[in-house]
Amino acid sequence: MNIVKVRALLSSILLVVFIGVLVITIGVLYITKTGNPFLGMNKSELFNARNILGPIMNVLIIIHLALNWNLYKKELKVLFK
């Protein structure tokens, strides 16, 4: 598999995990304000899901940065020029 396909796959997985974390965060805020369950889950269940997705997202971000490090350095040079 070439590097472009790996980057595309990683970015897609990262987007899906990000959307999951975003929905969980909205759910926690909803439960905190209303006290009602969100999508059939209580607050502790949402925190458990976040405790799973959060570390996965962090690992994916580190891999993403490692794969795109040279591009990132070039972008920083342009930014601080």
C-alpha cells in the first residue's frame, strides 16, 4: 500500500473517531444540563466510551503527525516566515 493510501485511510479513521468523541461530548453536555439519558446512555456509559475513544484518537493523531511530519515542517516555515 502506498503512503498516500495509508494517509487517506488514517485520516478517514481519525475523522470517524473524532465524530464519535464529538457526539459523546454533546451527550455529556446534554445529560449535565437536562439529567435525561442521551441516545439511551447515561453519563457513566458516555464517559466509558470516551475513555476508549480518547486514547485511540491520541494514538491516531501521533501516527498522523509522524506520517505528515515533513509537510508539517514546511507549513510551519511558511507560517513563521
